[in-house]
Amino acid sequence: MAQGGQNFWHSANENLIGIVQDDRGIIPDNYQTLQLDMSNMIDYLREAPTEFTDQARQNPLLLDLPMPDGSLATFAVSSSPVTQPGLAAKYPQMKSFIGYNIEQKGMRLRFSLTPKGFHGAIHTLGNGPIY
């Protein structure tokens, strides 16, 4: 259960998204369609401390992410620059982040925000990855 992180995910009407059903390789039996408020998430994540700093250890940004069971999990998130500084300056709209679940510290998160959207993976202990 989420404990005070910012939530930028909202229920969406799948019929309004414009997904072509023939393009989907897998359609689960049970699922919920969510829409990300990308603009507000980007604004919020500008305040994320850089990993390995005192601020990241003492006061990380809290972010809620949807989980496969339909719940939200709260992650402590830090900025995690992975590109060379010159390349990062050339493409400032591409950012990478790292985090951990505040209730299950063995649940680790890596994600990026780019003009193409949110791309992430959660690594769990014993349950396999979540994409």
C-alpha cells in the first residue's frame, strides 16, 4: 500500500487511447488501463536528489507506481544520470532514475523518462522482474 508518494497514474478508458487490437501480442484476461500524467511527473522528478548523495539517503523523493495486482507501491527515488555529461546536455529531456520500495527494500526500481514515455523495470526478490 502506498504511503504518501506522489501518484501520477489515473484510470483511463482504453477505447479513447487508440490502441489497435491486432497490434497487441498479448492481451491479459484481467487488467486495468492507466494513463500517466507525464508532464506533472517530469516536473515532480526535477526535485529528485542525485543518487549517492546525503540528500538521496536522507530525503529521497517518494513516487507511487502501479503494481501488477492493481495496488500502488511507494518508491524512494533518486536521479541516476547514466549518460556522459555532454550527451545529457544535448538531450535534457531524457532522464534516468533509481529507487527502492519503502516497504520492501529488496524491490529495486530503474526507470527512464524520454519523449517516448516512461520505461521501467522493477526487480524483486524471488518473484521475477516487473516491466
